[in-house]
Amino acid sequence: MKKPYILVTNDDGIDAPGLLALKRALEEVGEVVVIAPDHNWSAAGHTKTMHKPLRVNEVKLADGSPAYASNGAPSDCVALGVLGFLERKPDLVVSGINEGPNLGHDVTYSGTVAAAMEGVIAGIPSIAVSLADYEVSLESEALSYAAQFIARLAKSILAEGLRGDFLLNVNVPNLPREEIRGVEITRLGKRIYKDVLIERQDPRGRTYYWIGGEPPTGVPEEGTDIWAIAEKKISITPIKLDLTEYGLIERLKKWGLEV
Amino acid sequence: MKKPYILVTNDDGIDAPGLLALKRALEEVGEVVVIAPDHNWSAAGHTKTMHKPLRVNEVKLADGSPAYASNGAPSDCVALGVLGFLERKPDLVVSGINEGPNLGHDVTYSGTVAAAMEGVIAGIPSIAVSLADYEVSLESEALSYAAQFIARLAKSILAEGLRGDFLLNVNVPNLPREEIRGVEITRLGKRIYKDVLIERQDPRGRTYYWIGGEPPTGVPEEGTDIWAIAEKKISITPIKLDLTEYGLIERLKKWGLEV
């Protein structure tokens, strides 16, 4: 049997340790190609770059292995891969390992998740993976364990032939293996954002703003991704791309809206 | 009763005719404030700009009325509005009128929809609206009708007190009122993207790429947004922000994944 062909990308950029850890672990599963952004795109969302040309450069990762760096967003890196830059269509897209959690509504902003969405739209099973800690030292034991776990998950996905209009969003506690208490299949929880607008003056006296504040917290309701991480467990949430709120359709029909 | 306070933004930028048409129509419903990007952000996705400061300038729209232009993404414009740039929290966020459809998987890329998502995350009822035609001449009769329709919808939303973890994504045919055949409450349809990678050489012989190709088509299955537009009807799709694929949770639990 032909080796599975795996496209690896991220949103922290080509030099991120999480990308390299993921790539090395996935080499146990198949042939891996890396196309990643040449700079950090955190909170970039799902982007399709059409107003500027995309560049792709051959680079070397920290271990000397070859990779491609692009000026595009994470989702552009996947688009490049599936639209013909690669010789064949990948069997799996894996995006990460993100430095920080992607929980609850975070998934709507996440460049990591957006890259996996692009894979799904191209008909390829896709995984987004994050190390769920804002104080990310990228302590090598935790990162390396997270990468190993994803390699095992990738094998399961390929063996089960899991595919459809969804991706798997995985958050792994920033802990060594022996401190992780289990694996939970979860739903998205409720994020509580702590963003504040910080007003500053530039040297010319003109006002500008930062979106700042504390990292978000969340409601650790049992069964949610936020709960799983609070319990020091790995969270796997299936995320669908059909965003229809079916429960509202009948209610809205009763409004009798007319032209 | 206090007049509703309505925040209007878009992703085509502060100078877009769709923004002005929307603003004017919504002035029949409440007090309107415009905060919109100072340039075009189409296909920008859901963004939270944290790596650079946001500027906000007072500008005038084509009719001389005041507005705010920001260097941030559409979703940043809403974040600015709800985090304290405005004196009070808006009662409604309306994003558009986008020049081009946002149907099916388009909603995951759409800056127009992302701005409405940001409103929902802030707990505000939100609408995204698009003129569903790639050949947008922004023929004034169609644009003005779309804006009027949204004003009526806004009144219904405020009267019904509709709120929750969802937005309404509205696509209006690019036609005068008398040619529009009805209003449908729809689910998202299946887009068929026609993107192709176009390879070019720069004057120094280096390769670069465009994501190009034909506009997407779609499967006009009855009950979907793609079908409604094909039938020359207005499509209203409720879009939820809980992206969990609940139908997969039990199946994945059976995999018995372990640490």
C-alpha cells in the first residue's frame, strides 16, 4: 500500500517548534510535506488571498529538513497544496501544533482551524491541534507527547476512512504524558472573553487602540472542550462546516417575511 | 422608548456604495453609527488584530454624513464598537451590503459574516447581508431595495427580541424589487469552488502564484441558500457559532482513544 501523503501547516509560522514536532511525529505515519506561513498569522481566520500574489520559498526547518514557506495565510498554504503546487493531493491535512488553546468560539478566529477547514473544503480529512496553555514554554516533553498523540489519531483517521464536512479540533494540555488524565470527545464550550480596548497616544498626539486584556476564561461545563482541558484531559471536538442553525428555520418561517 | 442603536460595518471598505445604502435605510429604524475598514478586506475571515495597533479616523461618507474608518478588519471594527469606542453598546450589528454572494461554505471565509460573528460573540443580534451577484454593477435600484429589505428585517429582529448564539446571513438577488420572487428561510448549500492556481514568473525569473479561476457555482438543492438565489428569491440562513458536529461525538467515542 502506498504511504499516506500528509500536508502539515500551522498559523504560528514556519519556524515554530510545534510545526517541527508535528512533522517529525507524522513521519511515522506517512510521507510528510510542510507548507507553512513565513510569519505568524494567529487569529487570522479563514482567508483566501486573491488580491496579491502568493510566493513559495524552499526553506529548511531547524533539523535541516526541507519545507516550503509562503507569504499566504494558513488556509492559503493548504489551498496552494491542493490546487496543484504539490504533485498529488494529500490524504490528510494537519495544522498545528498551535501555541495556545483553540476552545469554544476561538475556533471561529483560529488560523490553525481555518487551515483545517480549507482541507475539508478540498475533501481531505483534516485535524487542527493546539497546546492548550497561554503560558506556552513549549516544554519539549509536552510538545513531543502532543505530536505523538496526533500521529496515533492520524493513523486512526486513515484506518477508519473518516471523512465528511467536518474536521477534528484537538486541544492537548501542556503537560507531560503521565500528568494527562484521559481523552474526551467533546462539544465546544462557552468562552468568556476578557478583551479590553486600550487607548494610547502616539508621539504626534493622535489616538490609537490596542485590543488587549486578560486571556479568555470559559464555562467548564461537563462534556465541553473547556471542561476537558480544565480536567487535564485531551479534548477532541468534531467541528462541522455546515454552520446552519437548523433549530431556527421553522421559527423564522413563521415571521412571514415578504418581498 | 429609546431609539435602537445600530452599528453598521462591511468588508468592502468605507467607500463602498453598499455601506452607504445600508446606513441610510437603517436610519429609518434607529440611530446608526458606521465603523468600517479603510480598505477592502474581502475573504478576510474572522480576525482579531492583536499584533498591531488599531487606528480610527473620522471621515465623511459620499453623502457628507460622518463615519469612522479603521485600519482593522471588519470584525475588529465591531470589536472596537463593543469594547468601548462607542458610548453605549449597540442593539444590533449589520454588516454589508457585500458586493457578491456569501453562500454555502463562503460564510467561513467571509469578512462580512465575520463582522456579524463578532457582534454575536458580544451578545448582540447581528445580520450579514450580501448582494448575490458576481457581476455587481451595484445597480442602484437593486441595492436600494436590498437595503430597504434589511431595514424591515432589522425591525422584526428588534421587535421579536431575537438573540442567541447565531446570526442571520441574508443574500439578496441583484434585481429590482418587482423581479424578486419571494423570501426563503434556508440552510447552507453546497458550494463548488472553481479555484485554480495560476503560475507566473516575475521579471527576475522567480515563480509566484495567484489563486484565480471562475467564480464558484453550487448545487441548487431545494431549501438551500444556493437554490433560493437561483430561483431569484431572497435567502435568509440562520448561522450558528456552535460549530460542534454533534452527530459524530458518539462515533468517535467508540474509537476508545487513550492517552
